[in-house]
Amino acid sequence: MRNLIILGAVVAVGLGYWVFTRSASETGATAGQEAVVMPDLAGELVAGQRGFAAKCASCHGEALTGVEAKGPPLLHPYYEPGHHGDEAFVRAVRQGARAHHWSFGDMAPVEGLTDADIAAITGYVRAVQKANGIF
């Protein structure tokens, strides 16, 4: 009986994952993130939004929902602080990142950003994530 319960749980999780990834791949956005909630922005967050638009949005989408065949959505649990902390963002910008969750290919380093720019962009991404329940 215990094995049957475990098997049922595994099947349910697998089915849920399939539904999630199918809807995400069809829309180019994270499932449930078609309507992104944008937080009120001020100060550093405005600077972060501008930096994101200039350097990141072409691959990660203006609303952080990803760009089909270019880059993953940052509004995804993979990018919550407990899985990819702020330092992972810094390393990805500075050194690039090897593809490991998605099939978009490796991320090249991003040129022309200061440490302050990266911190502002990361703050902006985290604020949008939080407003959308990813935190």
C-alpha cells in the first residue's frame, strides 16, 4: 500500500510538472505569469529597471517572462533566492553561465555593467519576483 501511495505521488508530481512546462513553453512565459504584477518602483529599483531593459530584457523579456528561443523567465522558482541567490546573478553577468535548467544555450557575460548596476538590476528582479509570489 505504501508503494502505491508513493507511486501515486510521483505520477501526480510528474503530471503537474508536464502541465507546467507545456504551458510555459507554449506561451514563452512562466505558467501563471501571463499577467505580470509590477511593483511600485522608486530610487534604485528605477535604475535597476532601466539597466534590465538595456542589458537583460532582450533575452529575459521586458516583464521577466523570458524570450522564446533566447532566454529563460526570471519569474520562475529556479531563480528564487533560495535556489539562485544574488551572487549567482553577479557571476552570470560577470562570467556568463552554463546552461543547466533550460535549453537556451549558455549565457555569455554581459559587458558594460558596474557592480552598482548589477546590484540595482538584481534588486529590481527580486522586487518583481516578490510582487509575483517568487521569493
